[in-house]
Amino acid sequence: MAKKTERKKLDENILKLWSKCVRLRDKTCRNCNSDYNLQAHHIVQRTYKLSRYNLDNGLTLCAKCHFPEHVNPEKFRRMVTDVIGGEKYNTLHDKYMITYKWTIEELRQIKEELKAELKRLEVK
């Protein structure tokens, strides 16, 4: 088994923090208001690194609302647009659909910022 690089470890840790922050911020599914089996969803695909860790690029969905993404992506995109608004959806796509490679130092900083945000959300 190959040893994980520092970059890979940071990425995994940051994505876990990102997911916790999004779910704690939203508290329920943004589509149906369920509080069961909540998942954080990237609005702009997380393969676009510039938006990968941005909390504005996330929304909470229950598993039932999240699953159709894989069955009918266009219908799912319309649902997300209905939830967040077309203007925000377009802004996210225009701003973040850019290829980017974070430095290790930037990743460390993002991790610390998300830890601080998670603490702030837990106090609410």
C-alpha cells in the first residue's frame, strides 16, 4: 500500500471539514428540509480545485435528493438552480470553473480556516 502524500492527507482532511461545515451551516436538506442522512454537495464539481474547499460552493442534501445527480444530471442541475437561484449558480460556474493547484501552504491555511469556521458554527 502506497504511503499517502501530505497533499493527499490535507485534501482528505479539508474535504471532511468542508462537509461538516456545510452540513452544520445548512442543518437540513436544502431541497426538502429533511434532517435524515445529510450529505454535503459541491455545486461546481470538486475537480475544479479553485472551488473545491469554498463553502459557498456547497449545499446540504439528504441522500434521497442527492442520489438523482447520477441518474439524471440535467434534472439535478435544475433542482440545484431552484434551491440556490440561477444567478448564484451562474456566478459560481463563471468564477470557479478554473483549473488550479493549491500549494501545501495554501492547503494548510484552508484547513485552519475551516477548523475555525467549524468551531464558529458549533457555537451557534
